[in-house]
Amino acid sequence: MTLNGRPAAFRLAFAAVVFGSYVQATPEIPSFLRICRRSDPHLNECVKHSVNSLRPYLKSGIPALHIPPCEPLNVPEIELSQASGPVSVSSSYSNIEIWGGTEFILKSVKLDLDKSRIRLKLNIPRLEMQADYTMQGKILMLPIMGHGRALGNYTDIDVITTIQGERYQDRNTRKTHFRVLEFYCDFDVGHANIHLDNLFNGDETLADAMNLFLNDNWKTVAAEIKPGLEDTVSKLFKNFSNKIYAKYPLDTLLPP
């Protein structure tokens, strides 16, 4: 619900790792990308350094790699539904804008080429989010409803992403490509501060009380909606990454 800012972290980090390993010089491949090969005994560190060289370009975007400007990062819509437990809420967020995702710190990269698996650990020092929201339900037995602007500030966000894929042969080119079968993410937020405008049809007394309650109990709320949000994020970036992988053969993305 209130943690929608976090998808930015996953999208930026994953795009960086994928494209940090280009090697063939074609018009679509930027010259600033570091070359990494599958045979490199220090492949994980090579990809990590590639990410760091790519990161400064993410703010304005990289058209050749189909990466849009990431400051702010625009996410069209996210819907969440929690039907039972202490948090029982249906909510949707649209016109989402996120700042701070390009300042991620990549802690580690682990590629398991035999199992077609990628594992990332990163930290986002700070994310700021604005979005249009609609919400209705109960939080810790208290009713909540509203629609308007949602503002969020999130700090010290640790993210672990695991990508499980497989290799396949393209029917047209007969070249080997990679596709994502499963995209898992797990995140932990150090602190969150949120504000929802126009709660309870503009009743300021109820709205102020609910915003104070949400900020005092944000960890409990986050724990309840975390599984649904992680699943939503995983589906979003599985589709995103497969569009990229379908375009480039594996030997272009990660040459022998």
C-alpha cells in the first residue's frame, strides 16, 4: 500500500546488471559500458563495476538500451489487495513518480551461469514517491477510505532480488536467448514517512489522526502488505526484463 516507491530500486538495478555486460560494438550499444565475458574468473566483480559505470547515465535515460529517464521514474499503476488479517485494504496508485532510485548502492552480484540464475543485493539510501491513490478498508480494525495524492519518504532500503531464467533458441534467428521464468524480490525498509491527502472525504480531524496512526504503525502495515507488494513488483519486472532479453542474443549480452 504505502511502500509503492520501492519498485524503482528493482527496475534500476536489474536494467543496470543486464546491460553492464554488453561487448559487441553496434550502433545501439553505448561506448561507456564495460565489457564482461562469461569466461572471466571475476565475472561477478566485473558486472558490479559495469553497473557503477552505467549508473550516472540512468537519470537522463539511455535510449539505445530502451531505458527511460529514471529521475523521476514513472510507473503507470500499481494495485494492491489485502483481504484478511490486521490490514484489510484495497488500494490503487497511478501516475507514480519516484526520486532517488539512481543512487542505489550495489552490494553484490552473483551469476550462476549453469543454473541461469542472477542474485543481487543492493541498498537505496532514500526514495521519495508521489502518486494518485484510492483506498478503502481497515487497518488494525480502524476504517480507512480516501482518494487523492499520496506522498512517501523511505530510507535505508535493503533489497535482495533473485532472477531465475532459462536459455532458448529464437525461431527466426536460431540464436540463443535468455528469458526470465521467475523474478523474486525481498525488501526491508529502515524507516518510512507517509501522508495521504483527502482521507475521509476531506475530514481534516480524521485525516490527521489516521496519518499520524499510519506513521506510528508503519512497520505493522508494511509487514502485512509485503507479500502482495513483492508479488506485484516481481510480475512487473519479469515482463519488463523479458522484453529486453528477447531483443538481444545471449552472446551479445554476455559473450563467451
